[in-house]
Amino acid sequence: MEARHYRIGTCANCDSPEITLQTPLFCSQQCRQAAELVRYVRGCRRDGRDQLTDVQEAMRMRLAMVLGGGYPERERVVGAGTRAEVFRRAGGRCEQCGRVLDFDQSRGDPDAIATIQHVHGDANELDNLKAFCRRCNIDDAQSRFVPLQRGSAAAKMAAELERRWSAAEPLRLCDDELEWKTNWQRLTKAARGWLQTKADA
Ligand SMILES: [Zn+2]
Ligand SMILES: [Zn+2]
């Protein structure tokens, strides 16, 4: 079988040499999430989950976020205490539509799952946070998406990601939905060693 693409010392997703000791496999949060999305979609296609409407919606959301530069997940980590306070303040209801939130995903309604909404930007202070149901969270995110311009960088990236998740065999090492979870730690170590050797030379 043809070797899957990865060159040590470059970004596993885009081949950029702009990697660091901190994150030696991906040049940016966007690239890490792009590869994660390719593996997620490949996994969904493999087991048929890609036929479910809520999974299709999740795939579109994640694609839009990756195309928009990536979801700022590191910046938007809300501590457990703050989360609890937001939900308490909201009385356990969605602050947008008023529905009773589902906190342990026991009701089988994916729309009612409790989420935290950032009002503006990434600040994690109480006055920038709201309790939203998953449905309102998705609707709000979708209302901010801009349609892809034909020929734009984002449209090209979308086409390339689609080519990668549709390929019969993973085109890159980081696209391998079955093997990556056992490979990435070894690769991280190898790439870090390579960077250190280069720095010492
Ligand atoms: Zn990259
Ligand atoms: Zn709601």
C-alpha cells in the first residue's frame, strides 16, 4: 500500500514548516481541528452515522468552524464552577428559547443538551456567558456563517477536506481514523526529537 503522507518537521495537515516544540504535529489549532474533522467524517462514513440528520449538522458546523479559522477551544475553557453558576442563574433553562435543559443527556433529545454560549468573543467571565440549549447554540452559530465564495481560499480548503474524507484510503497519516489515536503520541515524540536535534545543530 502507498505510504500515507507525513513528513517529520512539518504540519501533518498542511505541510507547513511552522511547527513548535509545544505542538510539533500541527502548525495551528485550525490544522489540528481540520485533521480531527477529516477523521470524524471518515469514522461516520465508515459506520453509517453520516446518514443521521444531527450528525450531518454536526459535520457542517465543524466544517464551518474549521473554515472560519478553527474553534478557539483552548481560549474558551469554562471552569466547572462557572458553568454551574451560569446554569443556576438561568434556572436550568435555555436563556434563548426557555426550554428545560438536559444536563446528563438522559432525555434522548440532542436539541435540549445544555451548552454554554459566549456572548462576545472568548472571555470566560460570567457576564459574557449564557445557558443555551444545543439547538439555540447551533442556530446562533449558523446565523454567523458566511456562504463560501467560489474560488476563495475557504472554498478550496473545503474541497480539499472533502477529497480527504471521501478517499477510500486515508491520504495523510493524520486522516487515518483508525490508526491515528495509536500513532500520534509516538509521532509527537519523534517530531519533538527532530526539532531538538535541529536546534542543537
Ligand atoms: Zn498546518
Ligand atoms: Zn434554546
